[in-house]
Amino acid sequence: MILAKDISHFYGKEQVLHDLNIEIKQGEFVFLSGESGSGKSTLLSILSTLLQPTQGNLTLNGIPSTQINNLDAFRQNNIGFVFQFHYLINYLNIYENIALAALPSRQASIHALLDELEILHLAKRYPNEISGGQRQRVALARALINEPAIIFADEPTGSLDSKNTQLVYELLNRCMHKGTTLVVASHDMKVQDYATQTLRMLDGKLL
Amino acid sequence: MYSKMIKTDGDIIITQKGIADNFFSNVNIDLMPQINALKNVNSSYAMIVGASPVGHIPIAGIYGVSENHFSHYKLLKGRYPKKGEVLLGRTLSKQLKGRSVKVGNRRFKISGTYTSNIGFEEGGVVMPISDAGKLFSRSASYILVSVKQPSTTTKLVKTISSLDPDIKVKTTQTFVQEYNQFKIIKNSSLVISSLAFFMGLMGIASVMSMIVNARKEEFGIMRALGKSRVFIMQNIFVETLIMTLSAYLFALILSLFILSLLPHIQMLQGYVNGSLSLSTALYVLLATVLMALMGALLPAWIASKTDPLLLINQGSA
């Protein structure tokens, strides 16, 4: 499903990733662990096509990422993101934030998804009118709306209390059981309980 | 202002030949009977245009006109002036009191008040041309001739020119185009307005560029969610268009309001005037929209080419 070969990345002259080789199969729950600055977020961004690696090759569903004609459309059809800081658009309400990401065929499913995540009552509110936990659930809803084949999550529980953290993991776990591939970067070792593969990073290298 | 006066009332203008500035022109008024006798001449009138202290007002326009041109000034009060009398413009009359007024070094009786379609004329004084002649020591500044048939104008210019070797005869249209003062005013206005316009446009472009740059994070999120570059550019295009058109509409209304106020400001005595033609308004609209779109779309296009993650990081920084 995802094959990363000899991936290296530089920010200016500083090398942050060193010749990484990763293979992730469909339906796996991959836990990307490591200290801050170890390169987890950069690797996640490269695997999810948000960032072009300086060196190396990335293959998604058997197609090299450089040969994907329309990366934007590919992302919308195949990939869901949960960002550490939610990154909801503040001038759009919750419903509109999700509708922005939804494919035309999935627009009708927004209410059902919000209901499933117990945030339907927030549909008309704006991101700055809801709590951090609620925002994270909205971000999750946005990632799930197109039923993507792969979900990438960067510290999805970083700003959540234990109750909301548990809820997020259970939701992600449910996705995995439906066949969705999950790649989660986190400091939280509890993720390991759900993961089928753990990749530990240190100074831009896989241990 | 001169051009407006001249354009309004005649087809041919006669001034003195070989002078540096028409303000000092001196044409023999005795030419008028000969001109009026020419075939295809409808009428003619002479005028002296000068400036002088009037009462306590340091400077005001003085219009010495031949009797057949008095009707150009619409009476509001009183009657047209006889010898030794003056008619005060509406604006000027509000600043003067009494039944007589000193113009230059002579005192004149006030015969009434007039209004005019030409704003600045309302800040001046109308008197018989003979009195103005004594005041400014000349016969007439110019003679204006109106013709019966416009097709005969060129021929008449030649005929009138042959009447006196000391006169310069032109169609009023040519006169206005060639008059140096008009050229200087026109060119100066063009340079000043172009500079102001260009600076304004630079401002618009800078603001739009800043707005787009401030929204990099949002564009990064959209790209990460799978929205295409075209989608982002379209959004910016529509938003820019709405903002620019709203700003333009507001500026247009404000400009028209200010322009309508100018002739009524007493202090300016009608000398400061302005108009906004449809073509100018459309030109400004087009240029404004183009510059705003350039200012917005260029950084948006650059942003749309950047990796979504870098955009998000740049926007968050």
C-alpha cells in the first residue's frame, strides 16, 4: 500500500531524515513513535504526499508518487488527515469545515458522521466556539468523511484529556477494522496497544 | 475654466497676434460691425477677462462683456449693469455688503446678482465692456463669433483673418487644444492624477498581496484536504472581485459627492471645479480590478505551487 524507499529530507542544509525504508500494508495500524524533533511529523508529511522528499521514492497503491497526475485529487479520494493543531478554518462552521473536504458523493453523509462522533449539535458552531476535544473530533470527522483508504494522524490526542483520548483511539481502531490503513505519529505510548506495527524514530533514523 | 467659457459661446475666437499669453490680449472692438456684416456670421460678442481686488476680496474675476452677451448671465436679482455699474456673481455677492463696490481703484454701483452654469463665474463681477476697458486699458481681450452653419467655419476663419493683420483667428476648438495654459494644466493634471492613481494601485496590490500571504495556512489546509490549485485561485479571484468592486463603488460615490460639493464651497468662489466622465470611471474600474487581481493572484499562484505542509507552517509562523 505504502512503500517508501531511501527517503531523505533536508530543511536547508540540515538533514532531518536519513535513508528511510518503510513498507505499510493495507489495514495496518502503524504507530510512529519518537521524541520531539526525531522527524516523525516530517516523515508523516512525506508519506501522505504533503511534502516532497529531497531524496528517495514513495509508492502509493503501486504508483510512484511522482507519477500521480493530480496529487490534490488523489489526496481527496484516498487520504484523510488529522493534524496536531486541528487546522480547522475559523470562518467556516463545523458543518462547512467538513463539507469543504467532502467529495460530492459524500456530502449527504456529513450529518450521519457528525452524529456518530456525537458532535451533530455543534454543526452550526464555529471552531473558536467549541472545546479542544470537540475540535479534535471535528478534525477526525473531516478525515473520515470520504472513507479514505489511509488516515494519517499527527499527535491526534496531543491536546485531549484521557476520556477524549480514549474516544479518538477507539474511533481509529474501528476504522482499522473496516480496512482503513492508519499511520499515527504520537508521543503517547498507549497507541501501541492498538498498533499492528511500531516504527521508532531517533534523529531522523528508524531504530 | 477659460476653455469652458470659450467652448460654451462661440465657434471662432479672435485674439491679438504675437503675444505670449492671451490674458494680455488686446483686440480692437471696432472689428465687430465688420465681422457681423460677413455672410454666415450669426452673431459676435467681445469680452475682457481680467482679475482685480473687489471690495475686501483680494482677487476676483472681472468679466467686461458687450451688451449682447449679458443674457449669458442669468439674473437672480436686479437688472443688467449700465455704465458705472456692476453685476455680482452669486457666490461673491454673499461676501459683499452695500449698494456699491470698489473694483480696482474705481467704485461701481451694484445693479444686481447673477448666476451662471459655469461655477467659477459666480465668484466674479460682470460689467459693461467699456468700463472694463478703462480698468484694464484695452479694447477687448477677445471677440467670439458664432456661425450660422458649422461647415462654413474654416472659410470664415480665413475671411476674418484678412480683416486686421494684428489679430489671430482660430476655431474655438483649435484654440482650446493649442492654448499653452490649457496644455500645461492638462498635462500637469495628467501627471498628478497618474501618480496618485499608480500609488493607489500599488497600495491595492500590496494590501491584496498581504491578505493572500496572511491566508497561506488556510490554503495549505485546503490543499491538504485535496482542494485543487484552480479551486483556490477561483476563490481568491471571486473574493478579490467582490472586495474591489465594493471599494470602487464606495470611492465612486464619495468622489461624485465631493465633486458635487466643490462648486458650492464659498471660499473657492467656484474656481475649483471637477467632473468625472464615464470613460474615466470605466478606465479606473478596469485598472483597479486588474491591479487588484494581479496583486492577489500572483502570490496566490506562488502559494498554490508550494507544498501544503510548507504553506501550513509558513502560515502558522
